[in-house]
Amino acid sequence: MKTKITEVAKVKLKNPILVEGLPGLGMVGRIAVRYLVKTLKAERLAQLHSPHFPYYVLVNKKGNVRLLHGEFHYWRNEKGENDLILLTGDSQAQTIEGQYEVAESILEFAKKHGVKTIFTVGGFRVETEEAPKVVVASSNHDLLKKAVEAGAVVSGAGNPVVGTAGLLLGLGRFKKIDALCLLGETRGYLPDPKAAKSVLAVLQKLLGIDLDLGALDKEIEKAEKIVAKMRQIEKRRELHARKMRKMEEEKVTYIS
Amino acid sequence: MKTKITEVAKVKLKNPILVEGLPGLGMVGRIAVRYLVKTLKAERLAQLHSPHFPYYVLVNKKGNVRLLHGEFHYWRNEKGENDLILLTGDSQAQTIEGQYEVAESILEFAKKHGVKTIFTVGGFRVETEEAPKVVVASSNHDLLKKAVEAGAVVSGAGNPVVGTAGLLLGLGRFKKIDALCLLGETRGYLPDPKAAKSVLAVLQKLLGIDLDLGALDKEIEKAEKIVAKMRQIEKRRELHARKMRKMEEEKVTYIS
Amino acid sequence: MKTKITEVAKVKLKNPILVEGLPGLGMVGRIAVRYLVKTLKAERLAQLHSPHFPYYVLVNKKGNVRLLHGEFHYWRNEKGENDLILLTGDSQAQTIEGQYEVAESILEFAKKHGVKTIFTVGGFRVETEEAPKVVVASSNHDLLKKAVEAGAVVSGAGNPVVGTAGLLLGLGRFKKIDALCLLGETRGYLPDPKAAKSVLAVLQKLLGIDLDLGALDKEIEKAEKIVAKMRQIEKRRELHARKMRKMEEEKVTYIS
Amino acid sequence: MKTKITEVAKVKLKNPILVEGLPGLGMVGRIAVRYLVKTLKAERLAQLHSPHFPYYVLVNKKGNVRLLHGEFHYWRNEKGENDLILLTGDSQAQTIEGQYEVAESILEFAKKHGVKTIFTVGGFRVETEEAPKVVVASSNHDLLKKAVEAGAVVSGAGNPVVGTAGLLLGLGRFKKIDALCLLGETRGYLPDPKAAKSVLAVLQKLLGIDLDLGALDKEIEKAEKIVAKMRQIEKRRELHARKMRKMEEEKVTYIS
């Protein structure tokens, strides 16, 4: 078995742009692209299966079973120049060689549909509490400039962009596909819809579409409650540890 | 070398159903399918060898050596509509890609023999002390319904089914083979014949055959004795640990 | 690159038997086969290279560099029926799939030279201080019987024979080559010439040749001195640890 | 995807010698070859990409993204007999099989350009504070002799040369390419320009070229300051640890 992409709809798309967001740091890419699929009511286009995905199947609410997969949706942009192909999914490839194979399959599929530009979405680890910035890197200078105009910040040198979100940029060159990567700042421990929202704010300008991002706020609120709770637990644990250390020190002092 | 299946008997089977149970959690699948082979006096059909199995050979009582393998047996169902192909073996594939390759080989072999339905058997980890339930998931809704009528409980959403038992369901779709997975609840630490018996109770109804499951009771008794002994040991260890902690605390109290 | 065997001599051998001893437990196989090569003054036949061997090269005394390899030597048996092919080397394959590929290459090479019987040599871990027994397992009952007559003990059931020494037996069946494995009992921590000597004692009877095994005694003496020294060190470490534990316990007793 | 080398210049070189220095111990090879590229103003020849490199892309100061790669430069030697091909890069292959595949690709590329001699450069771990020696090993005795005349020391027996720097020597034989490895002694914890300088001092004699190595001294100074600082930190940590142990011992003495 090789990585393969199976089309479930035969469509002809107008100058499509591919937007990729697979699971990764803070699930930023996946949350963002799933939000696009839902909000734009994008339709199913194709599925990607790979022997480099984990070797289990998922069960849904009805007891129905399916392989892990990547999912392509398409959206016809009635008002703009570029239709969209949206790629998200359950997993990234689990081995080095698998990562390259999956990225190449995606690029071949994109090429076949006439894609000339790819936007990839992911997370960028920071420990800050500030509003998450959107970091951008690209294989094309003009694209990069547009992203900066749309509110993104150019990535510092030396940052690696890991996984499919990065390889699509690197390998895209061999297929003459320009690509740009938008990374939402995130602590990355938990799914981070706030970072995804920042990315979407930039992305909609780049794509020239108008999204209602309000629906993400409920998700953000939920996520922040979880984070707040986890911090409380952490704080208590720290207090306890400090107390224990103090006791230990006093004991040493006492003895010596 | 690729994964390969070598037939040792040339037979024409009547609408065969494949039942798979390879080693896994609590050895539930393997115990169940081996029991079927023995009770039904199924005959040898084929062997599966793979370079993804561990790289050692096994020695039997007579000093005879053989590769790890999967074994297919067949059983002619004189009274019912479906003959059976029973698959069990020594091991599962050891790498991600190997898991996919082995599952695909099994499906090709099944297709060749006209298999339209596969039942896979495995374990499902729970910590309960109650009678083990049988959890079911399927790629086909009608099959699922039948399993529920036979006493199984529909799996909760999000449970992964790992290994061959899962991949046969996921990859089966590409070959138009419907598949259903029966997972016996088990703590999973040790071979669990009780969980295997629960699964067989459901399976015999699904297959429309009548098995004497009594012979498993001796195995169950043995297994339960081992578990009881292990718990005693664990309990003593805990008591000891608690005592040590207490001593340690008193010492701290005393000093500070 | 694939695993490949390059011949360095073109010879026609008389009913050759292949004797394999690659690095493994206690280096038993390697010591035994190297001893055969040296004592019989066997000549170079071929080299095996593989991309599954570790990715480094070895430097010899003169600063000369070479890849890790397996080495085949041949020996013309003027008095007996079977010439010998002797295989030893630097390493075993490092991955599961590599192990199968290397074993298959060896078998193809053997087949090409008309080999009908293979003897593999390795170590078998035991903690005993007694004279090392030689454990035997085989894919052919008659061979096994001969080995027992030559002084070997039939392996208990369930012992895995790991690596090339095992796979040649398991995979040999597909090429209709009978094979037998001789495992010298060893603690396995260090190169164990004593275990190798036991194996050679059995092997020479099986091969119907007469070896002077005395030259191994110096190696054995050296190895035993090292073991004795290591035990002393271990003993001292244990004594020290016991003393520390006692101090710790007294301290607890004192306080509580 | 396979490892592939893409030429960016079409040139005909005069008896070229390939000098390889990829990342490794103390970054000795990479520092040395990058220095050659810069000092000789070598020009870009080709790029090597591989699915065995880590699966991320690098971002430069301008936010531009690229795959990890190996880079070939060429230098026309107006005064001497041999032009140079210089190979350095971002990474080595990450798997065993990948290491062999990458080394083979390099050798094929070298062969195509008429390369008959390869020099590889790396680090050799020692704990000494003395001026770093240059250790040499080779697949060709005459080359080795020349390196010794140029100031290198023949490697002791048993030293493995790991990675591309080693495999090019071992695999070079199959392509009839002689190769020599120069290893600069280094503690290996940090990039070590001093070791690189020692190697370059030998290398320039071997190549019959005259390099100004002075520009490396600033790098060396910087590196030594970092090492000095790290040692201070280590020393303080040790002092602290010793103090803690003493306190602990006194406490024990006091109690018992």
C-alpha cells in the first residue's frame, strides 16, 4: 500500500488555492481549517489514506468504523477569483519517509487540480500570555508581503516549520507551487482556538473572503476555562512542593 | 521478502466468513479463535509469513523450529449458509507500514476466497470487576444491529481499534468487504479466557452455530487464580509502602 | 542499495554444508566460526554487504578502512563428503525487515552453491556455573537426532532463536534447505570461548571432521580471568551497598 | 521520493576531488568545508534532497523557507591539477538505510563528474586539552601516506568512522573511488572551529593549495570563551554538589 488520494467528487475548480491544516501544535491548523469547512459549507472532494498513519481505526457515535484519513473539501468562490481546496484530517505521517511521501501526494493532487498557491496553517510555540501573533514564512516573497499586509509577522530566522505544513513549502518548489505558512502563537499544550482565530483573521484577508469568526469565541471561552483550571492545579502543586522543600531544609538545618 | 500467504489445502468454500483473532490485549482474539479451531475441528488452509513479524523462530517440544506465522483454518458448515475461515497466529506486524501490509494481504486472500464478511475479535481495556461486556463496532450498520441483537454493546465514540482487528475493518471498504469487530472487556494484563468466552457467546449467535463453551471454564478458573494471587502480592506491597511512608512522616514530624 | 553478496573466488564445491556464526549472545557463533576458518585454513569465497548494517566503517591497524560485512570462506574436505562454506562477520542487520532480507540473501547464495544443509551457531543464555551444554533445534528431525548423538541437548519448547541463526532455519524451508541450530550455553555478558568450544565439540562430530580445539583454551583462560575480576568488583559494590542500607535503616530506627 | 541531486550549474571540471563535510561531532566537517567554500569563493553546483532528512523546513532572516539539503559547490583550481567539489549541508540521513542511500547518491554524482578521490572531514572525540591532532584513515594506502606527510596521525585500530564521512570510504570501493577521512580531535560538545582549523591545515597540503586560515581565529576565540564560561558554571555546580553531599554525610554521622 502507498499513500493514495481517492476522489469522491468530480469537479472542475477555478484557480483553486489549497489551504492545509492537519493536527499539530495546539491543533491550530486543524481547528482553523475545520472552521473554514463548516463556515463556508465546503463540500467533500477527496480522501487521503496512508500506511504511514497510525495503525488503528476510529469509531464514531454510531459504532461505525473508519481508517484515519486526510480530507479534502472544495468551496466555489462565487465572488472571487480563487476557489478553495481545504485539507484537514486525523493525523500526520508517523515516520520521516512517510512525512515526505504524504506531502508529495498532496502536491501531486494539488497540481492535478491546477493549484498554484498553497497556504498551510499551524501553531508556533511561545510561552507568552499576550494576544497570539501570527507568524509567517513563505517560499515566495510577494506572498510573504501580502501576509504581512494582512497582519502577520515575519518569522525569525532559524525557526523550523515541522511536518506537512513545512514540507509543502519546501517540496512545493519542485512542482512550481508557491506556498506560505501561517503559524498562530500558542502555548501548544491544549487545542487552542484563540490561535486559530488569529490565523483565520489573517487568512481571510489573504483569501479576500469575509468570515464570521464570532462562532469561535465560545470555543475560546471553553478552552480558557480549562487552562485556568489547570493553572490552579499547577499552582497548588507548586505551593505544596515549596512547603515540602522548606520542611526538608529546616530539617537539614536542625540536624547539622 | 514481502508478506505472503501460502495455501496448504486447495478447497472451494461456500460463502465463507473470515474470523480473525491475532495476539493482542488480554489475548482475547487469539484465545477465541483458537477455541473455534479446536472445537470445530477446523482444518489447515494456509499460512501467512511476513518480514514485519519479530525476527526469531520458535522451538516446539520436539526441538522443531518454525517461523512466526499467521494460520488460516477452514470449517465446512454442513447445516448453515456460511463456511468459516479462521485466522489466528503468533504475532502482529511490528511496524506501522507492516501493519498495513499484513492487513492488505489478509484482505486479498479473503477476497480470493469469496469472503464478503469479516469478524475480528480483540480485547477492550476496562478496569471493572463486572462480567465482561462485548463491545462492537462495524463498517456496516446491518451487521452492527445483528451484533447488538446477539448481546453486544455499541462502542462509545472515539475508541480506537488498534492493529489488524481494526485495519481489516478500515481497509475492508476498499475491497467491498463488510467487517465487524467484537471486543471483549478485559483488564488486559494477562491472557483472559473469560473475555474470550463472552465474545464467543456473541459470535456463535452471529454465525448461527452452536458451540459448547464449557471447556473454557477450566481456563477461566486457572486465570482467576493467577489474578487473585497477583492481587494479594500487590496488596502486601501497598501495605508495606504505606508503612514506610508513615515511618518517613513520623520521622519528619519528630525532627521539625 | 540492497543486501548483496559479491564473490571473490569462483569455485565449484562438493555437496557443501554452510556453517553460520554471526555476532550474538556471548559471541559464541562468531568465535566458533572464526576458529573454524583459522584452523581449517579456509579460503575467502564472498562478502556480504547490507544497508541494514550499522552506518559506520571500521579502521584496521594500518589505518585502512572498510564497510561492515559478512564473510564467506570455503574449505575443501579432501577426506569427507561435504565441503564447507563458513559464514561469519561484523554485525547482524539492525532492523526487523533487514534481518529477513539478509537471511534471504544468504539462503539464495547457499542455494546457488548447492547447499542442502545449514548449521547455525549461537549462544543460549543461562546463569549456571556448570560446564556449558549445547542446545539444539532443527527444521529436520534426522539432523536433530544426529546432533543429539553428537552430544547436544534438545531445546526446551518456547525458546526463541533470535536473528540470522534462527531465520535461516525458518526461511530455509521455503528453499528446501534443512537447517540445524547449535546454541552454546553462556551467561552472555562477554565473549565466551568456552561456550564456543562446547559447540565446536558437537559440530566436528556432525561434520565428521577432526579439530584440535586446544588452541581455544588460552582464550578461555583469559576470558575466565576477566569474569573473575568483574565478579570481585561486583561483590565489593554489593558489600558497600549493603553497608549503606544498614546505616540508613539504623538511622530510621534511631529516629522513630 | 528518493534521494536526488539536482544540478544548478552545468560545468565540466578538471580531475575534480570531492571534499565532504556534513554536520557531525563538533561540527568539524561542516565548519571546515564551509570555510573552504567561502575562502575559495566556490560556486554553486548542485543540491541534494532526501526523504531521510528530518521532516521540517528552515526559515531564513527574510522569512524565506527551504528544505534541508546538502549543497555541492565547485572551485576551478587555476594553478593546480585538481578542481574541487565541496559538499556540506544541513543534516545527515536519520535512518540506517537512509545513510546508505545518501552516501550512494553522492558517490554516483561524484562518479559522473569524474571524481577519483574523495576527502571526508569529521570530528574525533577526545577529552584532551592539548592541541587537536588530525586523525586519518583511508581506503588507499598511498593517500594515507600523503596525509601523514601532511601532518596527520594514523587512526588507531577499531575506531569506527560514523555516518557519511565513513560510508563514502567504505562504499567508494564499489565505484573504484579512493577516499580518505580526516578527523579533527574535539571534545565534540560544541561547534569546534579549532579542530576544523587543524584539519584544514592538513587538507591544504594534501590539496596543494594555500589557504589563509587566520580568519578562523576569531571563531576559535569566541568558541573558547563559551567553553570557559560553561566550565565555570560546571565547576560551581560541582562545588555546590560537593557541599550538599558533605552536609548529607554529616547529618548521617550525627544521627547514627
